[in-house]
Amino acid sequence: IAGITQAPTSQILAAGRRMTLRCTQDMRHNAMYWYRQDLGLGLRLIHYSNTAGTTGKGEVPDGYSVSRANTDDFPLTLASAVPSQTSVYFCASSPGTSSGPQHFGDGTRLSIL
Amino acid sequence: DQQVKQNSPSLSVQEGRISILNCDYTNSMFDYFLWYKKYPAEGPTFLISISSIKDKNEDGRFTVFLNKSAKHLSLHIVPSQPGDSAVYFCAALPGDQGGSEKLVFGKGMKLTVNP
């Protein structure tokens, strides 16, 4: 089934550790996005990529980095995790240029202790 | 400051009745609006959208109304079904962003439809 795959599904991580959340899509979408969802705050954009080879900062980029080496993959890295990064992380993709709504993965639940 | 506001955190309705979910926005540059539905442990799924050049868009049981002058939109679900119980997010999109769509989401509203 076409869509977005996120891994891991959940993770408990010690503060200060490095962590990469994986996201892969098979819809050949140009644009990809990372959001975090926190209780009472909705979804907030962390980073995005218009197309392979380009990335941009969203609303809450600090403490996170991304790369877009190819069309399908858009990993999110926490270089040194802090407890405030405890959240549910969603990856999404869209065709780009306003040609369709964003499709979301099922999320990664991350707890930083 | 939240640019997209869903001021009611929850709504409970009886099966068969109408559910009305409201959303307000502050940024006049928003020109496209979407509603997403989210079940627990799943990602949001697109439900319905509306362009700022329209004031109504209908898809089956779901209708979205847009009042640009009031910067207000609402989602109507008629008739409501227990399977509609979920968290609903209102989202808005500013004008041309060069190929990406940096959605701005509201906080979400939990709808419970009782049998």
C-alpha cells in the first residue's frame, strides 16, 4: 500500500543521546515535512523540504536537523536530545506546488528521560 | 500567538445529529483551508478543504463553510456517526510558498459521537 512509513514507532531515549527518526514515502512526492504534536499545541512544523537536495526551517527547528538526499527519504535527527523534545513526531509529504493535500505517516512517539 | 484557533477543545453529540466544528484565523494571507481527522495512534488524514475564493465546499456528509470577512470557518458533519469520533484539526495555508505547503494547524478538537 502506497504511503509514508515512519520508524521507529516509539522510542525511549536518554537525554544527551543522538537519535534519527526515519521517514520514507513511495508516492514520489516532491515535498516532505516533519511536525511535532504536543498536547494543547496541535501540530507544529519543524523542517520541510520542497524537493530532493533542499531543506528549510519551520516554526520550531531548534535542536533538529534534516537531510533530503533523495526523493523518498527525509530523516529527522536530534543531535543531543533534551526532555522538551518528548513528543509525537509526524512525517508528511505532498506533491508540492499546491497540487494536493499532505499525507501523514502514523508517527513516532519519542520520550526523552 | 496562535494564527489558527480552535477554541473549543471538545464536542459531544448524539448519533444522527449535526456536528459543528469551528475554527478562527488571524492571518489575512491564508488563502486555503483544510480539515484533518485523527484517530489515536494514527497520523492525521485529510478530510476536506476550501479555497478562499469559495464560501462553501461539500463532500458527502461533510461541508466546510468559509466566512472571509469574519476570518472564520466551520466544518459541518450531517448526520454524525460514531465512527466520526476523532480529533479534528483545522489547518491554513498562506499563498504561494514556492512548491511547499507549510500548513499552520489549530490545536485540535475532540469530537465524540454517542450511539
